Amino acid sequence: MNHLPSRSITETAPVTARTAPAAVIPWDGLARLLLFGLFVLALLTFRDYSISIDEEVQHIYGKKLLAYYLSGFTDKSAFVFKDLFYYGGLFDLTVASLLPISPFSEYDTRHLLCALVGVLGVGGTWRLARLLAGPRAGFIAAVLLTLSGVYYGAMFNNTKDVPFAAGTVWSLYFATRILDQLPRPRLSAVLKFGLVFGMTLAIRVGGVLVAGYLGLALLAAWAVVWRNEGRTRALSDAGRGIVALLPSIPVALGVMALFWPWVVQEPGNILKAVQTFSHFPLNIETLFNGQLVQAKSPPALYLPVYLLIKLPEVVLAGLLIAIGIGVSWLVRRPCYYTCGWQATVRKLPTILAAILPVVLFMLMRPTVYNGVRHFLFTVPPLVVFAAIGLDGAWRMAERAGARIAQAFAAAAVGICVVGGWHLGAMHPNEYVYFNSLVGGTRGAEGRFELDYWGNSVLESVKQLQAFIEMENGGHPPERTYTLVVCGNALAARYELPPWLKLVNGIEPLWREADFFIAFTQDRICPTLLDGHPILEVTADDVPLSIVRDRRPKDQDDQPDQPDQPSR
């Protein structure tokens, strides 16, 4: 934390004092160890995750953007490719550029890069919580986000929402740094904010909200200076602050234009993107509380309910504690226009990032589906405040006595171990996690969206391959088998051995296919073709994909099949 003038609106000495009792534990070292562990885990497991349903078009978009630059700006096919040009191409263009030197296949490269960006998002959450409430809160935030299946499970193949969430949290971090350095923020902080903010815009136009968060916080800061030190001082500070922030604008716009060249092809394109995303013209249905609702006109409670049941219970508990601490502060109102509001102003961007998108959703009801996927960027700031709440509860336990503090710490460790074990048991389908408020994943079955990416299809293909090889003494069969996949066929197509042929849409082969894979997210899929069930891919005993054997029963090389599918 930088030392600020005594009149600075963002002075944070009270935070340092409160966190002093925990200084004997190397929280920063533990956070770095966690990030290193996540990095290693990503390297070990990134191939376990399926190609998501949207990835093929995103991948093509990245190649088209690369062709735009390699052709000397003459190949503009990226600007008319489906609706992808409404998105920034930072991630997809980066992948396309890395493919010639990557030792991995194109989709493995995507998944590894996405996982590393996801780890970077955990790092940003750690840094933001640390900046706001100290090292222990930062470590708690990193742990909580890691244990959130809605984020961790998406880290490997949600190549739009995870990078956007990571960019948002780092933008919030540098916005807070700018507030800490008022009345004249340093050039390094301003340039870093411009760079990260531009990269966030180069993923999705919704990143403009971060500029709004910072702007409102600056107005609040200058208003407090006006109240405490007069209009002249406030206007002087505002003028110096605005001038200091100007270098961030060309940096942000330059980065955005580089990775999203469509946005600068015509004046007003960025407004077209904003308008399109506010009510995306998509005529599909999404599952909410057992009912199929129109994605373009969702219930106002769609997003709040999904957040309530997708976040781990420990995160919800931390948020409740943080709200309680905030209400208690409002009631007592210490240092009304001085130290109390200083702490509030510097938290304002993160508060707005956690709350305002949910409020705007409830008021505007934009197109949404797949649960919280499109609002994944709200999860890191929510986790930050949950960590601040839990850190506050820990401080209260410390004030109550050493034994109570030790009991609190032991309980926290136990909860994290249980949560991590539960998430590990769901691998690689962690993103279908639901908390106990809805009865876990089993309680959510049939009521809320589970495997919307079709992530389980890859696991089904691998298990089917092992099943057939086991029939043949552990060796590939001598004949070729046919397979139909209802769901994410792309995931199967890139993983099939040469003796297993995908015949989707090929008449009449698909009707006579030897094997059938269906993911259960689509209720029609399991009814498309019959067959003997041999395998199920599950999460918390909930079937995500099923595999059926459709070969004739009297086939000579067909062994007796089990009565129940194998899991």
C-alpha cells in the first residue's frame, strides 16, 4: 500500500491495523503456493475437458482475424462471420497466432491457454482482496474462487467468459490502485489500467462497465473532498486527476482496436455491439426452476437465483457476514466524512461490480441462458467480499480468544478440504456444481441447467473406447464400429480412434449405428435411439451422458452385457 497524504480520500491505515494480528502467517506465500498448484493442476488436467459447443465458431473467428492482418487488411471475412464480430477477438486471435509454435493440437492449445488465464483470474482476485482488506483476506479470496465450481469448472473450455472475468477483476484491481493514489495517480498505475481495461473490452463490450465503476468512485471521492475541504480543493483535485488519467484512454482504445478491428471499421460500431448484447436476438429456451423459459425474456430472478445456488455455501456465508459488517458500520457511522468514507470509496468499484450487473439484469432482463455463464464476471468480486466477510469473522474470533480463533481456523480448513474433495470427485465436470440450497446437483437435476456445454461427451467417448478394447482383450478391434452422438458431436469428432466412425446425419447409417451417446441436458436426446445402456458419465450420481450399445444381441463377438450401466 502506498503512503498517501493525510487528507487523501483513500487512506487505508485502519485496514493495516486490523490485519496486524495475522501477520505471523505468510498469507502471501500461501497464496503464491496456491497459484503455483493451480498452474501445475492445469498442466496435468487440461486435456480432460471437452471441446465446448461454441468453441468451433470462436476458433474459426480467431483464424479469420489473423487472416485480416496477414492479408494486409484486405481479408475482412471476420467482420461478417455469423455474430462473432460483436465480440472482441483477444483470446481467439491469440490462440490462432500461437498455433504455429504450439506443441499441442489446436483445441488443446485453447484449453491450456484458457486454464492459465483462469489461474490469472484467481491471482487477480487474490490481489484485489489483499489490496482492500489485507493479505489474509486475499488468500481467502483465492481459495474461495478456486473452490467455486462455477468458475474452476469453466476455466478450461469457457474461452469467452473466463478471460472476461479475469480481465474484469484485474481492471478492478488497477482501478482501486488509482483511487489509492489520488489526488494524482501515478502514470504506471494509469497505463496498467488502460492496458488491462483495453484487453477486457477486446473480449466483450460489457467491459465498459468497469470505466463506469471507476468514474462513479472518482465522483464520490471528489464529493467528499468538496465536503471536507471546499469546492476549490475538490475542483483542483478533479482537474489533476482527469489529466493524470488521460494516458489510459489511447492505451485502452489501441489495445481494443488491435484485437477487435471490427469496432473501428465504422463510427458507432461499439454502440451497435452494446445494443445487440443488451437484447441478443436468440430464440431459444433455458431451464429455470423446472420450467423452460424464453432466453430473450427471462424471469427477473433468473440470475439472482442461479448465483444463490451455484456459489458454494461458504461464499454465501462470507457474503452474509460482509453485509452484516457493512450494515453495522452504517448504523455506527464512524468518521462520517473522513476515515469511514475513505474505506468505502476505495471499495466502490468492486461493490458496483458485484451488485450492479445483477440489478441491471433484473431491471432490463437481457437475453440469458446457461445459468450464470454470461455473468461469470460477477463471481470474482462477490468472492472478494465473501473473503472480506470471513476475514472479519476471523478477526472477531481472535478478539474472543485464542481457542475460539483456533476453532474458527480449524473449521475453515475443514470446510475447504470437504469442498475441494467434493469438487475433485466431480472432475472434469466441476461446472455442474450446485450447493445444498437446492439439494446439490441431484436436487438441481431437471430443474436447472447442468451440462450445457456437453463437457461429458468427451469422457463418454473415452470410456466407450476403453469398453470396446476390453471386449477385444485390451486391443483395438479389427472391425470399424459406427457411432451417433446427440449433443456436442464436435467433442467426439476430434477424439475418435480410427476404428470408431461418427455417422451423424449420414443416411441411413446413423439409424443403424453400433453405439449411441446422448447427453441428458437435451431431454430429447436420450429418446432419439434405443439400445442397451452400458455406460454413464455422472456428477454426484446424476447422469450427464449415457452410452448405449445397439449391436445385435446374438453377435458372436458380443459378450454378455451388464444389467446396469457402468459409471
